[in-house]
Amino acid sequence: MDIDMKINKVSDWVWEIPKTEKEGMQVPARIYASNTLLENMDKGVFDQITNVACLPGIQKYALCMPDGHWGYGFPIGGVAAFDIEDGVISPGGIGFDINCGMRLITTNLKIDEVKPRLRELINELFRAVPAGVGSKGILKVSVSEFKDIMKRGVDWCIEHGYGWPHDRERIEEYGCIPGADPSKVSEKAISRGINQLGTLGSGNHYLEIQLVTIENIFDAKTASVFGIKEKDQIVIMVHCGSRGFGHQIATDYLRVFDNAMKKYGMTVRDRELACAPFKSPEGSDYYKAMVCAANSAFVNRQVIAHRIRESFSKIFDTSAEKLGIEIVYDVAHNIAKTEKYKVNGKEKELLIHRKGSTRSFGPGRSELPEIYRNVGQPVIVGGSMQTGSYLLVGTERAMEETFGSTMHGSGRTMSRRAAKKKVRGDQLIKTMAKEGIIVKAVSMSGLAEEAGIAYKDISEVVETMDVLGISKKVVRLKPIGNIKG
């Protein structure tokens, strides 16, 4: 690791860059990582997280999770909390794919029942859930209906038959963040998003069938609360967001914020950190538009869940209810939300930016549904399609140390271009088949970009936060079938 900054060791898993290391830093920057993960982080992470520490109104620390890597403005894996009166909101701290997130779904099926029909099931899911660049969904809505979706989120889906009433309890913010205002969304954004509901998109987004094995259950009691009760159980994971809709909203407001910074006499160390005071007209407008995209992303994953239920019912010739196809939880990992935390002994409402970071609320938090309030929030962490994923649980320690946040995945170590130079998609499909994983992809080059070698060791990333008590391991999930854009 070759960087021109002093990094102090707080513990074996926590590192701090003092605010004296860069002019303008308002708070120190903290990085959560093992020695190995820290050594292998790209240099841009340290520059970016210290730039974040310079933003007005930031509280306590600028944080980087162990899956951190270079991103747009903020590092991916970045967390920052801002005073809602004096702080800012920044699209670079949220990401272009607003409310990109994870959804985990259980079934009562066992591997012996699924394995003989796995390829048939993957083919049916590939047909039912469109994937790839520019893919369009089966859900056809008018502009007025789309605006209703922006405001109502998953409640719209339930009302229109794309979900069960209790689904909303299993989704962050119950599937609808308040404050959406479709009048703050451009016509171009609407035109990009209106036909994409119920689609995966491309990049690292996926729909994956996974297996629970007995040796990979770390906390059987919590796993049971989350609906994972038996070995050899089959579950499904979905990773996607607001697609072109969120991307256009971010693009629109980055232009607005360029002018807003001049208006308010603000400067940032990196133009990608363009921002506006949260309470300003520009900041408020962006937040209201961002919430529109976030709610549409909840709907996107809900429609996909509906299609998963239909596909399993078709292949196994019985109802989704009898197959026990239930949502465990749905978590956002590209979002900004107002939440309450103690700062200097006093409870304070803050604007939390999570960019490639997942909420990790501990037990007792009122935002959690009653079914999970005694154990803590389910935290879904996606790995690469070759290495598996994790279901964790949030902790009280996260509330005290990281603004209720933890990592969101394994984190890239290799650029997409570099991965494509080392891996061929058609060969990767054969390799994964030998590993017991059936893959169906829209693009072979896109598949190559997501090879396991392009990512950090998911177990080491998860272990970092487990040792610290910020999120605790519940179950490791093994991939057996994957659909990629």
C-alpha cells in the first residue's frame, strides 16, 4: 500500500486517518479492514474517504467498510452522516443506481427436490425476469400510475396483486420511504424508468438460487427467526435497483448541484462530490426525486419476487403459499435517509448516506418489524456468483459505531476491463457447471466481468465486521443457479 497519508491503527480491524492529514477535513476518516484487506485497497479509497471527511456538516467520522473500493465521489463502501440543518446531500454519496439493494426469499423446498429440475427452473426464471442492458419488464403502466408507484412503493404492488399484504413488513422502510415528489423528476427520467419495473438490468445484478447447508449455519436461533430452519433448504437472492430511472435522476441533479455550489459559495475537493445544503431548495428537490427512485426500486424487486413465485409455482405445479416462498428482508445499499442517533450524548436526527453499504440495525430499533425487533435486522451481503453470499444480523454496536451500517458485498479488486482480459464468459459457464452452479446470462462479456477472481474474499470481509460485533454471521449461502444480465 503506497499512500501519502498517516494511518493510525485503532485496533486489528479499525484504522484511522487523522483530520490533520488533509486540509479541510472536518472529521477523521475510519476504515474497517483486516491487515490484508487494508493492504490491498486501491489508493483511490483513501483519497476519496478523506475528501468525504471535508464535506460540510459531517458528523464524527467518514467511514469506509471492508468491501471498500474506488467509486464515483464516495468510495463504494462509504458511509457518512450529516447534520440535517448544516449538512449537505450528495448524489456521489448515494450512487447512480439509487436503492440498489438485496432481497432474500425463502422456500420450504430441499435440494433433492430442486436439483433434478434446476436447469428447467433457471430457464423459466430467465424468461420471467428480463435481464441485460435496456431490458424491459412485463409491467406496463401509464405515467400517472408510475408517479403513483413513486409515491406509494410496495403498497401499490400489493394493491395490484404483485405481492402479499405481509410482504411490506419484510422490506426496509416497509417498502416506501416517505417524502417522494414526482414533480421533481424529469420527463427523461420517467421515460427511462417506466418500462423497467420487474427487470434485473446488467453489471453485477443477479437472481440467484442458493443452498443452505448445516455447516454454514452459524446462529441457528436467529436463522430460524429469519425463516431458515432446516439444512439443505433452498433460498433465492435478488440484487438490483432503480436502473435507468435512478441513473437519470442522479445525472440531472449533479448538473443542478454544480450551479448550487456556486450559489451557496461551496467548494469540494472532487467535482464528483457535488452537493447542496440538505435544507436548500436544490437539496430538498433532489431528496424528493431520490425517494421516487428508491420507492421504484422497492417495486422493481417486488415485481421480480412476484415473478419468482409464479415461476416456482409453474415448475413445481403448486401454489407459492404451499412452497413457502416468503421474503426474509429487502435492504437498500445505495441510499440517503434521515435517522436518529446519539451524538455527544444527545439524540440527533441525521442524514445518513450509504453508498455500497447496508443498514445494520440492532435489536429494539422501532424501525424494525415486530417479527425481527427482538433479534435485530436481517442484513443481506452478496458475494460473487462463484463464492456465495451471507445473511447477517444487525447489532447494537453498529448503532454506536457506524451509524447502523455495515458492508454490502465482497467488493471488487479488479476492474471490469481487467476481468474480461483474464476470463472468457463461455469458459466461466463451464467452470461453474463443474462447481455445481448453473448460469444463464444475456452477455458473455458481462458474465466475464463478474468472475469470482474480480472480487475480494467475501468471508474475510464479513469476518471483519463479525469480529467487531457490527454485524454478526447467521448463515452462509451457497450458489447453485444464477441469472445474470
